[in-house]
Amino acid sequence: MKLRIAILAGDGIGPEVTHEAVNILKAVAEFGGHDFQFREALLGGVAITAEGTPIPQSTIDICLDSDAVLLGAVGDNKFNHLSPDKRPESGLLQIRQVLGGFANLRPSIAYPALAENSPLRPEVTKGADILFVRELLGGLYFGAPRWWNKETNEAINTMRYTKAEVERVAHVAFKLAQGRRKKLTSVDKANVLEVSQLWRATVDELKSQYPDVTVEHQLVDSMAMHLMNIPRNFDVVLTENLFGDILSDESGVITGSLGMLPSATIGGKVNLYEPVHGSAPDIAGQGKANPLGAILTAAMVLRHSAGLEREAQAIEAAVAHVLEAGHRTADIARGNTAANVTTTQMGKLVHQALTETLDRHDSMHAV
Ligand code: NAD
């Protein structure tokens, strides 16, 4: 199959981890005879340095002319003196707006090999595998009116959703649940907020279209507690924008390191894929960055933009395999397992494990 991927490596550790993710995608292309085309474009601090703007028009054009956008990270302290709209991070906000995705997907997985890395006890995190589906274009972040009156010391934001906005993100969550363990937890605050009552009624209305999916509703406050008490009880979790922002960060502790977390934003003109972490200027250029978040993000590209589920799972299995084998970058080193690989070495180990998995699968099919 043909897939055109725009690569926005960005700043700091962005290029280091993106390089490893692209290598993994190239391995999948080579193995399966796919035609993956990569086009690099500038975003963030590197774009300011080269072109005087965090998001050049050429970057927007390349992204809109692609099937998927893979982003590293943006942010560079040397631009901190600029106004917020001129800093590297504004390029990220603008590209998200241009691409227009409304459903942000964030997996939280407890890898057995990293059980000691989570602040939660291993028996609590064991078996946890959650996919957050966060609505990204509505709610308090965008609702009007919004203002801060400094004379009267009063401020207002508006939580607003239309039924259509809830329906489109709920359909995404229902379909994803169908491909997983068929359980959907919808999070709201329906005991207090009318917006949440609309949210809950809309999700309930769609249930009959997905009879194989079990639906439960959780109030956001009790959900925050259940997530940390029994994370394995959840499969797909559907939330509005603010609740999802908070809960998906909270559930990051299940995995145990920011460097392990991938994300995808789908439903817009072109899907956007990025690891959750930032540009980590404290470790940039030292070979210390964990590339696994970016590599797992590459798996999401294959799953959500190419329909290559088997290959996506092979990448995820390869990541689990290198962790089981005891390979660690500094952020996931704990207890008896010290940091023992660089960014590049970790990438190569996943590459090796991946090709072995694909080879094995191929020879099984040939029998
Ligand atoms: P950060 O995610 O860059 O780093 C937080 C901590 O986690 C640091 O100690 C860092 O070393 C560590 N870390 C992050 N990713 C890692 C990885 N892959 N491997 C090993 N360790 C990792 O967040 P921050 O320090 O708050 O922000 C740094 C810059 O990144 C800022 O300019 C910020 O605006 C920007 N930022 C960008 C994004 C993005 O591009 N999506 C997201 C968050 C922050």
C-alpha cells in the first residue's frame, strides 16, 4: 500500500526519537512491500531559526498533502523571550488546528517489565490496557463567551457541546471498543452539569448501533479514583476535552514514564501522530531519550492511517520484547536494571525484534 507521511521532527529530542520511529516504519514498508513516502518539514524552533516563523506555509502544505503527519516534539528555551504566539509551541497548536482532528487517542498500558516504574503497586497496574478517547475541539477550551474582567475581578469560560459533536467522537470510541475488549466507559459529570446530561443521553442513544459493546457511565470524580484503584477494569474511556486532559495524564502513571506514551489525533483532514512528551531540552543531543513513545506512535500510524493492524501489533510486541529483555534508557531504569542503552541502540533493538517477529509470522503462514 502507498502511504505519504509528513515528518515534523521539531526540536530537542524530537529529531532523535523520530529518526528511530521512521526507521521502524521503513522496516515495515520493506518487509511488506509497501510504498511509504516520507517528506520532512520544519515546525517549532527549527522553523523559527530557518524561516522566522514556527509554522511555515510550506509545512502546512506538505501536511495537508499527506496521509498522516508524524511529529516529534517542539520547544526550545532560547525562544522563551518571544511572545507566546511566536514561540515554537504555537506552531504545534496551529498545526493541530489546521489538521482539525477532534478525537485524541492515548493508550495507557502497564508493561509487566516496567511494573516497578509506576508509583502504583504492580498488583494494581497488572493487566491495565486503556485507550483514552478525548474530545479535542469542544468544551471549556473553546466555548464562548470567555473573558477575564480585571476591573470586576470576574472571569468566565463556557462548557458547550452540541449533540453532533458528542456523536462524532462517541462513534470513534464505540468503533475502537469493537476492535478491543468491547467495553466503553463514558465519563461525565451528569449529576451536576447539563452539558454532561446531553453527553450521557447522546452516548446512550448510540448504544443500539453497537450491541456488542458494553457501556458504562462514570462520574469524572469517581473515575479519577477508580483509574488508580482498578485500572484493569477499563478498556476504551470516552471523555470531553477537559476531563480527558486530566484523566489521560493521570493514567500515564500506569505506564510509568512519559517517554513511553504515544498519541494520535484523528477525525480531521489528516491524522496527526505524536509522542506525548515534549522536547526535553535537559537531555537533548545526549543519546538519552527514550524512543519507545515515538516508536509506539509509529504503530498508531499503521493502525489508524493504513489499516495495518498486524504490523502495528508486531511493533508493540517488539517494544514489549526489548523491555522484557532488560534494555533500558535512563528514564525507565529502576532497581536492578540500570540504564544500559542509548536512543539509537534502543531503536535498533526494536528493529531487530520487529523483523524477527515479522519473519516468524511469515514463515508460519508459508507452512
Ligand atoms: P518534557 O516532556 O519535554 O520533559 C519532561 C521530563 O521528562 C524531562 O525531565 C525530560 O528529560 C523527560 N522526558 C521527556 N521525554 C522523554 C523521553 N522520550 N525519554 C526520556 N526522558 C524524557 O516536558 P517539559 O520539560 O515540560 O517541556 C520541555 C519543552 O517541551 C518545553 O518547551 C515545552 O513547551 C515543550 N513541550 C512540547 C510538547 C510537544 O511538542 N508535544 C509537549 C510538552 C512540552
